Amino acid sequence: MTDNDMTTTDSTADDELVFIATTDIAARTKGRAMPLADFDERSSLGWVPANLGIGSLGHIVEGIPYGSTGDLRMLPDHSSLTRIDGIPGRPPLNIVFADLVNPDGTPWESCPRTFLRTAVTELREEFGIHIGAAFEHEFVDVSATGDHHPFSLQAFRQAEPAGSRLVTVLQNAGLEPENWLPEYGRHQYEITVAPTDAVTAADRAILVRDTVYDVFRAFGREASFAPVITPGGTGNGVHTHIGLRDAEGNNLAWDPSRPGRLSELAGSFAAGIVRHGPALAALFAPLVTSYLRLAPHNWSTARCFLGLQNREALLRICPTNEMDGRDPAPQLHFEFRGGDIGANPWILLGLLLRAGMQGLREGLPTPEIVVGELDLDGAHAGLPQLPRNLEEALETLKADEVVTSWFSPAFLATFEAIKRDEYATVRTRSLAEQCAMYTEVY
Ligand code: GLU
Ligand code: MG
């Protein structure tokens, strides 16, 4: 062995693993690792269909269509390979997202990432629409004690050095962090990243949450993204920004001559999301405590409507920055505010794109754009409600033939079995216990 070989053998790169990852109905990142040195274009690892039946509470539920037989392969998407380094006390993490395929390489009927990828392809091929997206995550430092003043410098400083390190780690991993801020809720923070193509945006969302856990733990703290940490407390949302562009990058949502400066095309897209909003709830707000958050005065989602710069809207037309003559045309886009950490980001974004696409296919007219404050006792009393709890959400999903047609019957049966099991277990607890259960998991 030459000196050179010795150097290579001793270098940490040779000991490194790559974690091949998927994310399931429970929105927990799962997978298996192999030596990075052996990882190449032909690499794939085995996976089990029944794993899809592991719910938030961490067990495979009864009554799912996937059993002890059957095999899948995790097929890595090499473009998603990311290296997360610089977390104190942790080796670097190489992670790559995989599509779940049958052993012959054909797509698996229930792969959540394929669900998003096919929606992206259909929108591009059928409508020439290229999606840009970004996820914003709110979470609470549940290990923090003492005073918290909303948005304050002291709250920002209390999260140090974890906060600064988090931003640096995300930056070095190429995840393009944009804003790191102390939020309104008690010891609540928010991290945002730059928009990118839809699949990468959802991949990033998964990496962001797992990196937050890791960085906070490395500093002896505990982060939780659970929708509500304590009953009556401020909610943690996962807000999804969506832009519609053509192949040249022009903003297809922009039309200054129309209400909300929203183009007819974007109006139809929004109409699909608003029309199917109640049926989508089981999937974008899939936890028992999700429904504590989706209520008026929480700045989350009071009702199912399209709002102009309104933080209680399910779908919000975001403001534009027009200072110093900046052009609003490329900026106008939507923010979907209903989602939370229980939703798999690939499914969440895939749902929104499919609902929007349904609006386009049917040429739906732009829905009412709510301007100004919400008046639920007056002018806005008739706005559609979202389901009030997970059970109602599951019934509403079942009754919507359009939404259910997007999924394989086996996926839907698995989803329903998981959520019914979860609802039955969690609802018997006090609200405080329900919140505590999800705070542990998420
Ligand atoms: N915390 C709110 C939520 O549950 C969002 C607040 C905000 O507008 O950032 O969605
Ligand atoms: Mg926020």
C-alpha cells in the first residue's frame, strides 16, 4: 500500500454512509444507509410495502392492504443527493431521496414522491406550467424556559448558538435559507428557504425539519413542529408558497387588469384548491390536533377561501415588494396556509398541484377574493368551513371522487386505516395529552 492509499483509507470520506430516504404517510423520514463509496448510478435498496402502514404513533396498523409479502426498491434520485455537515458532535450526513419502485423498476402505485413528480409533469405537459415552490416551517424550542416576547431580539438570542448554526448548516448544504426569526408563539421560531422547483422544494422541506431536530439536539435542546404544543397556544404551520411560470420563467399568475392582479389561469388554479379544500384537509392537516390550529384568530386558516394578503385564508395571494420601483409582475404568487408537520411534503404539494390542475381542466372561474379583514359574523359568514376534526375530514375526503381518484385504492385504504387508528387512540386523551403526544413525535 502506498502512502497515497493510506491517506485515502484513513480519510473520513471512506467511512461515510449515504442514507437513502423516503417519507411516508406519517411524514417521518425513513430509509436505510449504505457506504457512500459503494453508492453509484446503479444503487438501489430494498423496501417493504407494509412500511407505508406505519402511522404517527410508530406501529403498523391493522387492516391495511399491504401485508408480510411483497418487495419494493428504493431508487435514488441522484440529483437530490445532499451533504449536511457542521452539526456539532455529528458526522456529516449524506442523504438522497428515493422513489419507491417495484422490483422491475416500474413506479409503485403508492409512492408519495412519485405522486408529486407526476403532478409536476402533467402540469408542464398539459398546461405549460412550471411550478416554483417553497415551504416555511414554524416550530417551538420546547426545552426553552422563561420569558418569551414575540418577535424579540431576546427571543432570537435565546436560540443561540443553535439558530446561527442552523442557518450556516442549511447554507452549506445548499438548501438556501432565507429568513430565521423568532415568531409570535412562546419560544416559537420560523425558518424559510428560497423557492425552487416543486420536487426539490418538498425534498428541502424534509431536510429542513430533520436538520432542525439535529441542530437543536446537538445544542442540548428539543425542537417540535407539532401543530399545537399546548391547548390554546399558538400553532405551528407549514406554509407552502407556489408560483406558476412558463418555460421562459414569465409569471403566469400575473394580470394587473384583474381582481387581486391574478390571471384567469391562476384564478382557475386557485378555484380548484378552494373547491376541494375541505376534502384535502385530511391530507394537509392529518393529525388529531391539526384541527385545534385551523380556527379563526390563529392566523392559520379560519375558513376555506382565497384571500388577498389575508393570513386567515386557506390560500393567500401574497404581497409584492414594490419599493425602489421593484417590479411586482414576477413576484405575485400563492401561499397555502392550511398545512402542518403531519403532512408529507410530497403529498401536500402534489395535492395542491392536482387540485389546481383540476380547476384548470374545468376552466373554473376565479373564486371570490376576500379583501380586508374577515367578518365571519357578517359579510363572510357563508364562506365554506373546513372539517372540524380528523374524523369529519376523513369522511369529507372519502366523499370527494375527484380527490380520491388521484390515489391508488391501496394508498387510500392505508391512509384511512392509519388515521382511524390514530384518531381512536388519541381522542380518548385530554387535549393537553393529545398535544404532548404529537409534540414527542414531531
Ligand atoms: N402560526 C401561524 C400558523 O399556525 C402562522 C403565523 C404566520 O403568519 O406566520 O399557521
Ligand atoms: Mg410564521
